[in-house]
Amino acid sequence: MNRSDSDGAADRDDPGSAAAMDDKAAVRSRETVATAREDAVDLRENAVDVREGSATSRERDIRAAETTQAASDEHMSMLQQANARLIISTIEAHKLAEQVEIAKAQLEGARALAEKANLAKSDFLSSMSHELRTPLNAILGFAQLLEAGSPPPTATQTERLHQIIKAGWYLLDLINEILDLAVIESGKLSLSLEPLSLSDVLLECQAMIGPQAQQRGINISFDQVDPTWFAHADHTRVKQVLINLLSNAIKYNRDHGTVAVTCTAIRPERVRISIRDSGAGLPPEKLTQLFQPFNRLGQETGVEEGTGIGLVVTKQLVELMGGTIGVESTVGVGSEFWIELIRDVMPQLAAEHAMAAELAPQAPGNAALRTLLYVEDNPANLMLVEQIIEGHPQVRMLSARDATLGIALARAHQPEVILMDINLPGLSGIQALKILREDPATAHIPVLAISANAMPRDIQKGLEAGFFRYLTKPIKVSEFMQALNMALELTVAG
């Protein structure tokens, strides 16, 4: 081996030689490059991961945005639909409001027409009542005078007069029932609801119905009623209801039958009056038709007169007073009608309803001549009262055909009592009463109204105007004399 080769080998084997150092540096460089490459790979992988994560996040954001947008679009669509429905509803509400206003206007118009019709109906009924009662007054009045006249009528004449009087009062009852029904249906009936003594009203009914029961041979009994029992009702209408039920119990009873009247407190706030008869009774199918107007349940061909209106009026009157009416019936045994009324407390100062001991006219305590002034434009009515007064020599009668003359006669003659018609030419009876009351010379004289205006509102108006009594035509002679005697006794007592 030559020297040069030996030197070269020596140089390579020497660690401190430059070549060795370069080799190490190259190795380190390669290692660094490898490491860098690995780092670069890691970075690229991380970048890929980041990009993939970003892509996934963007996808989620996009999906979320799409979902939000879809929800927003759906919400907007719902709002638009709701808004459209609201607009439609508003339009419909406006239309409905317009229809309501039109309906209200039509209702007001209909109400005005109904009130006008009711007023016209009431005026017509009042007029018809007056026109029907005026001729009946003459028929019944003179028939009563003939029946009680002197010399007395023959048996044949008495029978004929009895038929005239019976037919006249029946016609009057028919007129009253039809007018009552019409007034109730028109809503114009006025009631005076106050504490009503049941014992007193039943005593009055017993006195009134007794003669009818005796004529038919019917035994009628009234239970004793506790005098502290009171009902909240209208005195006149309760008596009308009871008289109608009692009359039916007598009319449709068997010969020599019985009628029992009882009064019971079924509850603390209600009281019941029952009327039980021993008649033929009614089957169930007829009971359902009982309160139908003009339905006499097959009695049209019977001997008993009737209209089929009385029970209808009775039912409506009871219900207007806050009560109820009912019936129980058994064929072959009889029927029991009952009314229930609202109970009331006994007033501390209960009025005593004194019953007249006699219906015959009584002379006043002072036998001196008494003057009666009758203001009336109807000649037949004047003649009737004149002939009634003829039987009472202690009373003389003056007459006037109009209110102006009547006022003058009252001032000049100072009569003890004045009878005043309501429908007079010129001044009405109510206007004349006002003038008499305002004049100190005549203010003390009791004035009795006597009129064919017999509707409840007419009577109420007359009593409120200040008449001492309000008598209706046709005249019942006994009732007329009783009122006249009361007025004369008032003047005697000062």
C-alpha cells in the first residue's frame, strides 16, 4: 500500500476529521428533514382534520340555518294565514255589527208597533167594555126593579124576570172573562200585591158562594183558618180565582154533593188553598186539556153554562201573583183544585174586613131628608137610579146631564152624596171631581163614580183620582145601596 492511500484512510478514520463531521451533519440534516417531513405530514393531517371539522361545522350551521329558515318561513306563513283570517273575521264582525244594528232597529220598530197595538187594544177593550155594559145596565137594573116592585109580579112574570136577570148576569160574566183574558195577554193588568188575610178572604167567598150552593143542594164546608196566616197577593184577584173554582166545584158536582175548602201551610214560604168536590171527576186525557181557552171538555152540550175561559184566566192570575195552580181528579170520585200563594207576615195593624150584616138598604142614623146628586147623560141610567131611590123616601135625587151643570147644582144645593158618571159631554167625571175637590164649598162631599168603564186600569185611575167608591155598570142594586148608605153615614158622622 502506498502512502497516499494510507493517508486517505487515516483521514476518514479520524473522528475529528472534516469528512466525518460532514457525514454527521448530513445525517442530522436528513433526520431533521425526516422530522420536518413528519411534522409536515402531521400538519397536513391536522389541516385535513381542521378542514373536515370546519366542513362538518359549516354543514351543521347550514342545516341549522335551513331549519331556522324553514321554521321562520312556516311561522311567517302561519302569521299570514292568521292575518288573513283576522281580516276576514273583522270584515264578518263589521257585517254582523251592521246586521245587529239593523235587527235592533227592526226590534225597536216592532216594539213600538207592539206598544201602539197594545195601547189601541186596551183603548178598544175599554171602549167595548163601556159600550157593552151600558145597555146591560138598563136591562139588569130595570129587571131587578120589576122583580122587587110593588105590586109584586105574578109567578109567570117572576120566572121570566128571573130568566132575563140570569141571562144578563151570564152575559156580563162572559164579557168580563173575555176582557180579563185580553188584558192579561196584553200585559196591561195591574196587581196590588199586599198582605192578604186568608181567613177574611175565605169568609167573603163563603158568603158570596153560599146561595149558589144552596140552590144546587150542595153541602159546602170551609175549614177554620188561622187568622195569623197571610198571603202576598191581590185581594180582588184572589177572590176572583176562588169564586171561579168554587163555582165550578158546585156547577159540575153531583146532586146533593159536597165541596170542602181547606187551607194548609205546605212550606214555610207557601200556603195552599184546596177545593175538593164530589163530582164525576176527569180522566187523565182531559186533565191535560183543562187550561186551554174555550175548551169545555165535552160540556158544550150540557145543561151548565160556561165559556171555557174561566180556568185560563184563573191560571194566569195565580201565576201573575207568583203562585201555582194544580188539579188532581179521579173518575167517579171527584176533583181537587188547589192554588199555592206566597206567604206573607201578618201586618201589625191588620185591617178588619167587616162583612155587611144585611144587604138591604139601611136608613142613615138621622132620618132627615138627604140629597143625592146624580150627574149622568144617559136617560135610561138616570131613570134607573130615580126608580131605585123612589123606594127610599129619606133620599131625594137631583140630576144633571153634564158636569158643568152638576158642579153648579152641587154648589147651590150642597147634596150629601154625588154620583158621577165618567164619560160625560164636555168635562169628564174625573175633571169634575177635581173641580169639586178644589172648591171649599164642595170639597167635603163624597163622590161615587158610577161608570161602564170597568177595566181594572179605569177603576184604579178613578180611585187614585179621589172617588169615594167606584161602582161599575150594570148596577147591582144591593151593592149600590150599600155604597150609598156608607157615603150617607160618612156625612152624618161629619
